Amino acid sequence: MMRLQAARVVAVVSALGWLVLPGFGLIDLAVTWSPEWPQVLEAGWGLFFSVIVAGPFVLVALRPDRLRAAAAQLGVAVGALAVAAIVTWEPRLIGLAGLIVAEAGVVGFLARGRRRVAVDERATTSTGWSRPLLAITLLGGVPWLAYTWQMLELDRRDAPVDLTLGIDHYAVQGAVGLAMVGLGVLAVGWPVGRRLLSVTVGITAAYFGIVSFGWPGSAGGVDPRWSVAAILWGATVIVAGWLWPPRASPSDRAAERATFPAGR
């Protein structure tokens, strides 16, 4: 019980860090409707560190038995930051990625139950592919990758519009696009994490589209047609992830609870 409570405390502290400092997640989201800031770039940074990074820590604090799904989302976030850092040579992004890994490692170590329950190997393997979600992810994957390339290229031109912690927002904007594709693909074939991943993708895409539509011409934004497409795509991803089968099987959910027993 003590380890579980410690895991929750560390998860809460980690989430607050990404929401406020050093993540600036909520701080950047708070200025997405201010004419004094590059609204879409602020939204991208805020969404990445509030929804994609802080979100899994909040989930573990509330539901330690969802550790696997949270860890998978954080893994995609770290990978997206690493790729953006390498392509744009933003070494400070590697530091942020390393901090995510360290925090996730501590939470994971504490949250894993001290007493393991043996489970059948077949029960821990998700086999439920969602064809509707696959089609939706493929439909949005190409535009998101094209957007990612554009944002990373803008960073490489070394003409920053906005900096946080000395990091060009265009690099994180590119990481947002990579994360959308990575999380979407993972959600397609992994029922255990599908709901978390689809909600993350949906909220991020929809809010990006709303801000981009509300501030036409803002740095990092897209034209109104693509903004509306992002909103609709995000909403459809959430619907597909939550309402359309297949979902996790009873054995999959039992394996999750057995491997990470709540209350231990």
C-alpha cells in the first residue's frame, strides 16, 4: 500500500511539473487565445506537455492499474521528442525526454505490485484490431506527417517565432504531429490502451484545429479547411476508440489487473 501511495504522489508531482514547470503546459494553453502570442505554436506546446505527457501521470495517480497504457503513451511522447531533437538539433529536447523517462521509471517501479499474479501468456497479448480506427488513422497519418516535416523544416531554418526553455516551438510542433501518428497506430492494434490513446489523439487534434481555425495565419497553423478537418478527425478518433469494437477482451483486462494489482 505504501508503495502504491508513493507512486501516486510521484505521478501527481510529475503531472504538475509538466502542467506548470518545467513543462509550461497549462501556461502555454492559457495564451492560445491571446493576440499577443503565436497562438497555434502555444497550443502545440501546451497540448504536448499537458495532454500527451501530463495526462498519463494523472491517469496513473487515479488508476494505477492503467500503468501499461500510460507508459505506452509516454514512450511515444519520448520517441517523438527524440526524433524532433535529432532532426532539428534541439538538444534541450533530449533533456526533457530524459526527465520524462526518469519520472515514468520511478512511477512504474513504485506502481508495480510487489506480489505478481501468474497469467497465461495468451491473456497478455492483445489481438483485437480495430478496422475503423485503422482507416481513420491512415486517413490522417499522411497529413500529420506532412505537417511534421513542415514544422521541423521551419525549425531547421533557425528563424524561431517563439522560444520556451531555449527550445524553438516549431520542434515541439513537429513532435505533436509525430505523436498523433504514433499514438493512433498503437491504438489500432492494442485494445488495452485504445481508450486512453484515442482520447489523447482526439483532444489534441481537435483543439489544434479549433485554435488554427480561430487564428488564421498564425504561425504553425493550417488553412481553415485543414483546421476543420483536424477537428472532425479528432472527434472521429475518439468515437472509434470508445464505441467501435473490438475492445480489450476480458482476459486482457484481467491480465492488466493481475500484473498491476490496484491497492497494493
